[in-house]
Amino acid sequence: MPSDLRLGHSIRRQHNLVVEAIEKAIPIPRALPVAEDNPAREELKAMEAQKADIDRTAVSQVRRELWLGLGYLVVQTAGFMRLTFWELSWDVMEPICFYVTSMYFMAGYAFFLRTKKEPSFEGFFESRFAAKQKRLMLARDFDLRRYNELRRACGLSLTTALQAPSPCTSPSQDSHCHSYCHCH
């Protein structure tokens, strides 16, 4: 596992430990968990199914964006190769390539400043997923506040609903996990 992925995973683990320690230190009055036959459980199941559908749609939209980005980079590289070896020369293309690379670096830096996430493919995935998920929740009138209330009332942990699932843990990827994933 590359060191930057280990560091990100380590930070998330430490963050979760801190949250758990604070939850244990501060007594939060909790209602007794809702009975199995309570209508709130049925409402929560329906909302969880709706949220799972929203998450699946958001993941597929982000994956489509990432594939289009790869296509753009392939076309750009092929265009630069064509210009370098047939139309122009390296002396002309070198500064152009330098400035294009500088713009990509600035875009990565702006991404970090805006999202406070590492400018990596995983960070970009998580950022785009959160944006797509939020937009889909608004479009489908998903009441996140009610969903969190129901989870709390049913005695379930209140995980962040606006959190990108790991590409390795999505149901369609169970048999296709890669070595670079931190899900092993």
C-alpha cells in the first residue's frame, strides 16, 4: 500500500477513535431502541433503500465522469504527440506542455484549497461523490435529517450519510477488488 494511502487510512482511523472517545466521555441521553414492529423501522428501511439507490446512482455518475476524464487525457496526449512529431517540433511544444502541466498542478492545488482533501484520484472521487449524492438527495426529496433521526431512534450508529463508499465495498465490485484498495 503506498504511504499516502496508509496515511489517509491512518488519519481516518484516528478520527474515528477520537469521535468514539468523545461519544463515550459526553453522556448523550438516548431513547430506547425502537421495537422491531414499530412503523419507524419500516420507514427507516424504506429510506435506507432509497439512500442505497442514491449512492449507486452517484457512484455510477462519478465513474462515468472519471472515464470521460481519462478519455480527455488520452485525446490530449495523442494531440500533443501529433503536434510534436508531425506538425511542429519539440522546441515549440515544450513550453506548451510545461504550461499545460502547470495548469493541472494549479487545478490540483485549487481543488485542495476548496475541498480540504488531498488532490488524488480518491480525493476527487470522494468530492464528486458527495456533490452528486447531495444533488440527488435534493432532487429525490430525501430528508437526511429524518433519516438520521430514525437511525438514532433505532439505536444505529450515526454514520455520515454524505460519505463516499469505497469503490471496493460497492456490491458490484466484491469480486473485483484491486491490490491498491485498503479494504483487505
